Amino acid sequence: MRRHFGLATQYDLTLAARAGGHAGHPSSGDKPMQRRHVLVSGIAATLPLWAQAQALEKPKLTLAVGGKNLLYYLPLTIAEQMGYFKAEGLEVTIVDFAGGAKALQAVVGGSADVVSGAFEHTVNMQFKGQPMRAFVLQGATPQIVLGINPKTMPNFKTIADLKGKKVGVSAPGSSTNVMVNFLLAKAGLKPGDVSIIGVGTGSGAVAAMRSGQIDAMSNLDPVITLLLRSGDLKIVSDTRVPAESEKVFGGPMPAGCLYAPTPFVEKNPATVQALTNAMVRASKWIQKAGAAEIIKAVPEGYLLGDRAVYIDAFLAAKGSLSPDGMIPDKGAQTAFNALGSVDEKLAAAKLDLAAVSTNDFVKKANAKYPKG
């Protein structure tokens, strides 16, 4: 009976669309047709999937991410696991890479449409003449932790001691690498004064630290919390803490976000809005969720074999996640300053920082889902 009702509804919608604005449109005194219009209006509101899919410019798309298991990208995982993308009429294929730089390469190369990655890439790509635009924030702070290996650097005192050492990052060129470069510059060192080694964001990163293959690491949770608990890492700088992040970068430093080539954002506004709606719902769900709910929502493989570690990591990172997807107004300037500190050419460039992000989609998403 329910299936028959659904078919009748689609027929009614088609009939109503054809009738609208034509001479044969029924008068207000036509009770049956009036009731039918009311029925159609009510049912249409409960059918977001097929109704919205017709309006989306690109209902099927590919999203690239570098280290999907990280708490840095937790809103993306929740949007996927809770079915928020599907609720917006989207079929999103998420492709995971070793780091954000590689995810960006996928979009530049045309194998993906959108990136879930670090905000500062939007500034760097404008400098390179390939404009990107961020449209919804996941992380209010970078959540990146720089720590040293207490086994190979037992006498560590300052960041200057990293000169000549091997530093592990998620992937060369990724945000974890950018933070290392930034902190080195503040200590009077150049990027070339250390050896940067890509170690990923999972068990490989943990193994590299424990085996002594690297002397320091710039990485994220849950890797950081796991190494801390086992005594294999000593924190030097922790941007999971909002106050410390602002101290390190000198202002609000937006982190994980969804961004895409500017032409894609401009040509596919309904699709971008749907993505933003899903991410804002996910961010609001996370803020209300307890650790037990998070554990149930994420894939088992994210836990790195230790649920207690993941819970600790979530509690440490929760305050650094965006509560509503809004990108801070001064965020682009902070990112520009950080990148410029290690790149003289970029620092001297005249960029349109207002063009690297927009909150237009986020504002509409928050209006649509005020409570998540």
C-alpha cells in the first residue's frame, strides 16, 4: 500500500507541475484538486532524496581526504556514517590518501571534485594560480602536535635542537609539514635544516616513532594520544588547545575544511550547499555526543586497537572542532602569515584573501539545521 501511495505522489507532483500557470488550472472551488495540492505539498517536504537530487548539479561526486581516520576529519566521518550526505541527495565517494597534499593533488589532477583538507592550502593554491575556495570548516584549530622522541632526543630543550634531525609528518607538503616549517622559522631554522619523512597518520606513524626511525613527529590524534600513553612522545607544541594555537600562529588558524576549485563552487552552488548542510549537521552532532556515541559511530579500524586511547583523543580534540562550520574572518590572514614565514615569494605576493573562503553556504546550513 505504501509503495502504491509513493507512485501516486510522484504522479500528482508531475500533474501539479504541468497544471501550474496553464488555462486549465482548476479554480479554488475545485475541492478534490485543492486537497490534492495540499497533500502533494506535505509529502514533497518529506521526500528530500529524489526531490533534491533533481536540483543538484552534481549529485554524485568524489571527495579526497588525507588521513580519514584522524579526529581532524571527524565531522566528515560522522556525515558519512550518519547518512547526512544521503539525506541531502548526495552520493559521495570518499577516497583516502596518506596526507592532505596528496588529496589536493587528486583534485588538481581531476580525479576528485572536493577536498577535505587543511585550510591553508586555499591560500597557497591562489598563490600558485589555481584558486580554491573553502566553504565549511571542520576544525577551529589545526590539532597538530609537534613532539620529540624521548629515546633518540633525551636531552631536547628547544626547537633549535631539531637541526639535522629526522622529523616525521603525515606527508611532505601537508599541513603537518607546514607547521614544522613554521615552528622551525620561529626558532631561526630553515626547512632544509631537518629531514622531513612521510609516515602517514596510522600504525605506520606509531611504528616509525617507536622504532626510532624518526627523532620527532608532527601528527594528529589518535596517533599522538597513543604515543603519549606509551611514553614514546614528548609534546613540544600542541595546537589542539585553542589558546596555544593562537599563541603559535598569532591569530585564529582554521584547520580542516571542505574546499574545491573556485570554478566548481561557483558552477555547483546547490551541490556545495548540500555538502555544507551535511557537514554542519555532523559538527553539531559531535558537540552534543558523548565519547561512547562517537565510538559507536566511527569504523573499528579508526580505534588503532585501543578504544580507551580513542576516547582520550576525542576528549582532547573536541574543543578544537568547529561547533558550526563557520570560518573565522581573520583566518585567511593568519594562514597567509604562517605560509609567508617560510616562503619569501608568497609573503611578498598580493593575494585576494577574501576569495579563499566563504561562509555563505554555512549561514544557510545553520538556518536550516539550527539544532543539528
